[in-house]
Amino acid sequence: MSRSRGLAGVFLVAEYEGHLVGMGGFRPNAGGQAEVLRVRTHPAMRRCGVGRSLMAGLETRAREQGFAEMFLDTATNQPEAVTFYRSLGYEEAGRETRPEWSWTLVYFIKPLS
């Protein structure tokens, strides 16, 4: 039985002056973590705090649902994302590469204490 049984996913959107400027969500994964998915910020709104606000909201909701840890992945061909997640306290938990990929996946975790 998965530890995430009974826990729900969350999807948040960010609006500014009536326009969608960001989104992100999480779902329970097989490891019982809140797995972060589809985090995006409109290019014109980057470095304005939208991504940080979305991630803070996701972490709060995950904690409220009883998750102990967040999990996410990004790729080395997105160095800004790697830097962003590290700045939020996410720690690298592994990497994956395949011969057909021109990038490497980077896995991150963050305890929700």
C-alpha cells in the first residue's frame, strides 16, 4: 500500500492584472512524496517572485496534507531552473541520463519540516 493513499494533488495558478502568469502543481508519487509538476512562469514575469510564490503555496499545501517531502526533477539544459530550485532549499538527490538524451535529468528533494 502506498503511503500517499488518500492524499490529493494540487494545481495552482498565478494571475497578474487578469492574465495567467504562472502555474504549478503536485501529486502524490509512489514514494509518498509530493511530486512537483508543470511549474511555469511567463517569461515576462520571471524574477518577479511568481515562481517563489507558487512553490511556497505548493509546499504549504503539501505540508497541510501531511506530506513530509517534496520531489521534483528538471534538466541540465535548464540551468536557471536548477539554480532556482537550489535557491529554495532543494537538494540534489540523483541524476539520470540516457544515450538518446542531449541533457541529464536532475532529481531534487526538500523536507517539509
